[in-house]
Amino acid sequence: MQFLQKLRALCRDIRKRGWKVVLLGDLNMAPDPKDIWWEYRIIDVNRLLADPPKGGKIKDAVSSENWDRIMRVMRTREVVQVSPDRYRVKIEIGQPDLTAASECNRGLGSVHEASSSATGDGGVKTIYLGSASNSMLSLRSSYNLDLVVLEDGTVVKPNGWIEVDELFEMIRKVVGINVSEAEQRKVADIWGMGRGSAEIKQWFGLMRGDGMRDSFRWAHPNAKERFTCWDQYRNRRYINAGSRIDYILLDDTIPMEKGAQLPLGCDADAALRCATADGLHTPAPRFGEDKGIPEMDSEVACEWEFVNCSQPFRTGIVYTAPVFSDHVAVTALLQVDFQRPGKAQVDEAQASERLHEAQSHKEGRRPPKGNQDIAVFFRSMATKKKAEEECSGSSNPAKAKKTRPAGIRRWLKQPVGSPTNDLTSTDDTAIAEPMKKRMRI
């Protein structure tokens, strides 16, 4: 939240100086449930239990008897190591609950097989939930109905909040009720919320209050399942199970145009066709000699994307092949007066330095495959750097130079609104005066 608060303060300061603000990039949030795949939406179980569905299997699943059983079993939840580099969420079901689940199965006429993910002896069965992760930290909120708080006190997930897919997996494995996909989707549409803590949702609302527009939603308020990022490690792009976390936010005083319609339409089927190049992109094998995304995806698929998803100009999304990134591009079509006098002034040295900082991932610092926790990734970078310094002798206290905090740490320490008009400044928040106050060339 410190970064987001500083970012908003900087945008407000820039606006006070007479500039218009365009904020674009991966904000890693999807506070609107329309911007996230239905299985990944968040359910507040407290609300669901207070106003339960009136029919269907979900009504039986959240009955007081079954929910008490789920809560009793979930108290045994534990994150355990299942291999040298893999962790999973484990629960244990005692014999009374196993018997009750079997009776529930027979009464509802449903079939539940958990043998592939369960072991047991002595009347207690161990069941694993979800898939394995190579980070223990990344699982701290998974299948967790308790309050989850970061070290700085930020609430990540309030008590009783859980993902839709996790809720129905718990119901299936603990009380033996298989709720149909259609019924799950209905629950997600009625009770599902976007992702992000209350502070993040509040920040997004404050940015709108400051006069920033979400360009995509402004142009396409009724678009369904238009996502910009997918979990490619699990091949989720090929069913269009993703989220829209890449934005272009603009001052509402900046003239913007919708341009062309979204390719193929605004419904979910059109979004799936665009995400998969009409089915031409195929899931990457996870095992064997050919595992991973091919070096270059199908040329036919790339041509289909170019013809159908990149032309003509529009405010929207530009779809590119999965081989390039797990993200796709977002665009905003602006009204520009090319007859306006003056020209932009660019400091080539500063631009080069900023580009080097922004592209540091090209130096082999990208995280390995898998859902590794981001904190672990940055710690590994620091460890690698320290090892390199020790090998080169640069870590010798007698020779070591005192260096200022660099990159994001330096930016966060710089006070917003400090005098930074010197174009030779190396500070990340350096902001020149608006062009209208400069000498025209």
C-alpha cells in the first residue's frame, strides 16, 4: 500500500503543476468482479450463510450441519512440504465426518472420489486441497477461512473470505456434495467480489475520485471476460480463466475515443476466441522433452491475432501470442492535435538510464517457472548480488562505497512535491515544469 499511496500522491502533485496524468501498466489488482474469472472471485461466506440460496445442492452444502462439519475439518488445515521443493494444503477428516459425508453422498445420489488426493489410517483420512506450490508463503491464504494479515498489519483477507473454486472444492471433499458448474457460476455472479483488500479497493475509488478514468471500462462497459493476464503455468489462458490487471488510467479531461468495437463482440465467447486465436493457440505440455511454450507459436495463430485483434485502432486490448508473455497489451485511443506548436524535450541520458532500470529483467533476473512468491524472488536476487560482490571483492568494508537507495526504494523515500526541476537530477521523481511554461522551440 505504501507504493500505491505514493503513486496517488505523485499523480496529484503532477496535476497541480499543470500537467495531465496518464497512468498505465500492471497494477496487479482486479477490484471489479467483472474483471476476473468467476472461479477466482472472492466469496464472503458470512454473507452467503446469512442469506443462503433457496434451492439446489448449494442449499444442502451450506446447511448448518454441513457447514459445522466443514469448519471442524478446516481447523486441521496445515501447509506441509510434500517434496523437496513443493508444498500443499492438507486437512484431516476423522471417521465420524467421513461416515457423515458418505451418507450425504448416498442421500443426494452424488459420487465423490478423493482417493487420488487422500491417504489415511486409524480412522483419519488426510486430504490435500488445491495444487502444489514451490512457495510456502504463497499458500498462506489458500483454503483459509481465518483472517490473513501481512507483517505490516495490512489485512490481505478478512475472516470468512475465500475463492469460489476453493469453497466448492472444500464442499466436495469434506461433505461429499458435487455442485454443478452452472450452479457454481450462479453463486459467483450473485455473491462473488473482485480481488484485493479493502485498502486496495478504496485506493482505486480514490483515483477515480481524483478524476482518473479506466479507459477500457469507459469504452466497453458491458464487455465480458476480457482479461489481460493468465496463469500460463497451468495453461489457464486456453480456457480464458484470467484477470484484467493491466490498466490505462487517464485524467477525465484528456480527450479519448472508443474507436473500433472490440474484436468479434463483447460476449464471453468472443473473449475466449481472442485469447486463444480462435483455438489456434494450443496448451503447452508440462512434462517431457517438449514441455513449455514453443519457441515461436503458430504463424497462422499470430496472423489471425494481427488481422482480427490489432486493427483498426481502438481503446481496448491487443492480443499477442502466449510465447511473448503471460500478459497482453492494453491500448487507449486519444484525440491529439498535431498542429499544436512546440515539441517534447527528451534528455537522452536520463531516458537511457530509466530504460536500463525498467528492463533489468532482461539481465536474467526473471523468476523461474511456477508460482514462486514474489518476496522469495527478490530475496534471491539480493543473495545473488551479494555473492557476486564477495567474489569480486567489492564487499570489503574498506573499499565499499556508500550508495544511496536505488530504484523503487529511492523513489519511495523521495518526498512528493520536492523541488526537482533540475533536468540533470538523477531522482526518479524528477518532474519538469509543464511545457506550456517553457520556451517554445
